[in-house]
Amino acid sequence: MNIRSFEIPTVMKHGLGAINALADEAKALGMKRPLIVTDPGVVKAGLLDRTIKPLQAANLDYVVFDKVVPNPPIALVNEAADIYQREDCDGLIGLGGGSSMDTAKSVGVVAANGGSILNYEWASPQPIKKRIPPTICIPTTAGTGSEVTLWAVITDPERKIKFNVGGTALIGAWLALIDPELTFDLPPAVTAATGMDALAHAIECYTCAYAQPLPDSVALLAMEYVGEYLRVAFAQGRNAEARYKMSMAAMLGALAYGAESAGAAHAMSQSAGGVHNVPHGALTGRLLGPVMEYNYLGEPHKFARIAQALGEDTRGLSVWQAAEKAVEAVMRLTEDVELPTLQALGFHEDEIPMLAEIAFQDPQTIGNPRDLSVQSYVQIWRRTFEMGKK
């Protein structure tokens, strides 16, 4: 018997200026001394100041941990968890992109369950037994959607891999507080990379072997929003409508994940991110088109529907022609928002055999809509490098 399930433990509240409600929301969750988990870039951009302003106005005590780095390693999570315990904190506020929110959720796992975050690498049976403390996630980008995912991704420098923690509602944030105003001043390159990550979540989860009706529905709307608004947000950073719709795209694309897997693009970017410390969104976005080019044979009807969601005119086309339109649309978007090539990200073609091998070992290989082998990954990596030579 194959019983499927879909669970959303996170309350989602969103709106321009939503950050001003933070103190009320924190108090409603019983927080008296939360640990704010963020990174130096957020501090420098003045977003931490905007976040603590309502807390100060409400006389709510807090502690700040602002040392998060991209692709957060095990030691960083454990350090923040030690501070959480030592400072007698009773809740978490993850402020930033995916790295800060993943770190906050991971600190919650350690705070509630003990030990090191390394003890909670995803496995069966599920190692997480207790729900994380009250946690509010506040995204400052529109891409990872970590504010609503049931996952965190942590780097193990010794193994040179990233590993997954979660796959259970026990790691889900208690509240996602989404204020698109916090994304208004994102640089175009970050807007592009994070937006393409949101699109990758939607497309991979929509076409993966674990697809279900509810996540399919939110994935399609995420694709529509990205197709219509990513170029605008990239070109016009303070366009409120574009920023709002991209914030919603990130949330919806991440909801499509559920407790399960994505596909080859995430298997490749997640494993390669442990080799070169590069922005996850930029790498995932660069890989998405070539992965789709490989995958569309496996789910042609769904790829045809993706083409429609991205605004392609598929009238009069066969299913196969429409499916190819989806691939072309993503390839074109990748270039329009000027994602860096693999070469620019620091990868080298002589790494392909190693990159293919570690991608094949990644758990997200299993959900891919077309059968994969190590040689398949070699083929996709080569194709992505070729695109960077144009």
C-alpha cells in the first residue's frame, strides 16, 4: 500500500511592511528572549536594524547571532546552538536568505533534540524526534523558500558534501513572516539567482516521481509568477508588484517540496556546492535548463504544461513540441537574467567525472522524472559547460 501525505505546519503571513508585526507575532508564540540568526550582509544592508526596531519598541529582549555564511557548515550550527542554550533563549528568528533560515531551523533541531546537527542527517528512521522551538523565518531574498520548507541543507567540510536535515514537519518554522519590502534593494545578480532557484523548486517538484495534486497546483502558480515577474524584478528592483509576486513564487515553489525530493538539478547543485562554495541559486539556475533538456522525454505532458505556465504559446503544437518549448523558455530566461556560467562560478571540465559521481549519490537523484546514471550526469554537466562557451 502506497499512502501519500502532504503537511504544512507553518503559518504564512505576508504583506508590504509585515516586518512591523514581528514583536506581536513573537509574543503570540510565547517568545521572551529569541535568538536572531542572520548574516553580515543582512546586517550591512540595514535589515537587522529594521527587524529589531519593533522588538525594541515592544521591550522584547533578544540575542543576535550574525555569523551565518553561505552553505552553513556543521560547526557554525553547533556554535549558534551553544549560544542559544547559554543565553537561555526560548525561540528563534531566522532572518536572511536560505542559509540563515536553514541555520535557524537547524539550531532549533539541536536545541530540541540535543547533540550535533550531524546527528540529524536525513535517514530512515527519521532521527528528529521533537519539534523545534517556536521559530519565525523572515526571508530577505525571494528564492529558497526555506521559510516554509521541511528541510535544511548543511555543509560537511570533511566529506565535501551538503546533507539534508528534515523531511518532517518537526523542522518546519512555526511562522513565515514575508515582507517583500525587505527584497527591494537586492542586487540584480542575487535577484536572478534566487528567482531561478524558486523556479527550479517548482519545476523539479512538479515533474518528480513524488508529485501530488496539492503541490502541483502551487508549483504551477510559482512558475507563472517567475515567468511574468523575474525579469521585471531583475531590471527594476523596487517594483513592488514584481517583488511581491517573486516573494510569493519563492514561498509557493518551496511548498511544492513537501517532505520529499526534487530532481537532478538539485542533486547536482547540492552535491557540487560542497565542492565549490558558490551561491546555490546561481548554480541551480544554470543547471536547470540542461537538466530539463534531458528530462522532458520522461514527462512530456507535464513539460508541455510548464511551457504554458511560463507564457509560451503552445496552440497547434504536439505534446512533444510544447514540451520542448518549456526547455527553450527556461534557457532563454537563464540568459536574460544573466546567470553566471559554470566557468565563471569556478568549475572546471576536468571535474566532471567527480561531479557526476557525487550527484548520482545525492538522495534527490531518486525522484528525477527520467532514469539517471553516472553517465547521464556526465552528459548534463558537459552540456552545461558547453553553454558557457557561447
